Amino acid sequence: MRVERSKPVSRLPRSARNDKKKMQDNFSIINETKGRLPSLPFEKIKNKILGRKYELDLVFVSDKKIHALNKTYRKVDKPTDILSFPIDKNHGEIFICEKIAKKKAEDFERGFENFIAFLFIHGNVHLLGYDHGNKMEVIETKFRKLFKI
């Protein structure tokens, strides 16, 4: 779900974070959970969909944190698997809750890692400015085929 925002949700500026896995100056993966992150080509997916210059933070959070974000920014009082926040035309954040994603992966008849990649593509397409609908589905399908997701 894409949510309009004007400033980053992440608490610390990029230079002050010590819990990130830095890929490039314009992409980071932040793990706020105790879990091990899936080994997926996140950076390649991001670059193909959003471009190399787009600044993106991918943040893995607890169900409690994503619930709070969902309640605050979407006024939906329950946790979700993913939230996308476009900060401006060249900067955004994607939050994924692995716990919720594990449950939903079964509903979509996908393995866990495959579903995380599926969600990440979905979040990137939201950051391009698309909302749920046929056009978004066509774009997502193109990228899922490209990355064999």
C-alpha cells in the first residue's frame, strides 16, 4: 500500500544508522527484527524499477511497528505485510513485516522468499505512483517475469 508522506519514517538519518546493510549510497536495507533476512536481489529489482538514482530504504519491521505505521498513516488499525512511503520523486521507503508476510505467502501459494520478492516489487511499483488496478498489475507482472518471481 502506497502512503503519501513528506518526510522519512525512519528514525535516524542514514549516516547515523548502525543496523543497516548498505548497498549503495542510494539504497539500504535496515533490519529492525531479530530474524535473518532473505537473500534476494533487492538492489537489482530496485534499480530496474525505480532507477539507480532513486534513494530507497527497505526496512524490515515487527508486526507491532507496522501496525503502528498502518494506524498512523492509513488509519487502519491492524498490521499489514507492506507499506510504501514516497517521500519525493527520487526518495522513498518500503516497510515489510516478515511475520505477516509468512502468513500471507501461503494465501498466495508462494514460498516465503518468493513472496518477499513479490511484495518488494509491489512496493516499488507503488513508489512509481501506481495504485491498485489493472495497470499496476500489468507492470508488476512484467517485473515478476523478469526476475522469475
